[in-house]
Amino acid sequence: MKSWLVERESGEVVRVLISSTRYGRVVVEGPIFENSAGEFVLAGEPLAGAVKVEPRTDPAVPVRVPSEGLKAVDVAPVDLPGRDVGIAEIRHGDLVRVNLTQAPFGAFTLVGVVTEGKSDPFLLVGQWIVRNGDQIAPRVTSIELLHENGAHEVDVPAIRALIDSLSVGD
């Protein structure tokens, strides 16, 4: 993965799998950008650190260390048929494809499960807001329902709790 990342160029379109316990697994496709610190960012999500030289190799090999949430690179396209839906038609656990456009990251696509919060008005796919209350997020250009919750085998995260309500051990 480190060598694949170092071979990429800013502006190149990639497809990766990002995963977290809170938001689940999301395939993200779009252009990567190198920020001022030399790190790669995809759709606003940190993807990999700046290029470094792997010290344990001879000759030295340049690498990019992947972010913690990056689980797979160069993933196959998710070619599931879907149907265009309105924002009111999606629920927690539904498997969806969402197209978004956001400056400065450009157009990108998410495939993942919808999550909702216990005490917030947001529906998210990964960390990206797709609905705020009854309004579609301004950067969302389309939503396709691939499978309703219970009709797919993708793990569905728990409904998001408020950070303030989480128990923290001593």
C-alpha cells in the first residue's frame, strides 16, 4: 500500500476503502490532492502522509504512510444497480451511492451505509453529511439506493452516540 500511494500523483482519480467503527466501511472514488504539508487528501479525508524514505531498505525506497482509516487501495468498482432516490427515502443502514461536489476537492463518489445520530439531525455516509434535518446537503448531487437495511451483507454501524454521552474509563 505504501508503494502504491507513493506512485500516485496529485489530481489522479483513485478508488479506496476507508473504514471506522463509528461510520463503517466506505468506498471513496475521486481525485487526490497533495496539501501544503505534502500529505494526500481524498474528498477532504486524510489518505496518506508526505513522502518519506523507508530507512530499512537498501537502496532507500520512498513511501507514503497510509492514514489509520485507509484499509485498501485500488479497489474494484462497486457495480451494483441502484435507483435514484430523494433524501427522505434513505434510512440508517441503507447501502447507497452518493455523488458529491465540494471545492476544493472536486467531484467524488461514496458507496457505503447511511448512519444516523441519536441526537443530531444528520444522516452521513462515512464522515460526509448527506442530509441535515429534512434538507439534502448542498454538496450532494445525487443519491442512489443500492439496498435497504437488512437486504445487504455490509456491516451496519450502531446509531452514532453523542461524544458527551460516551463513557470514558478512568
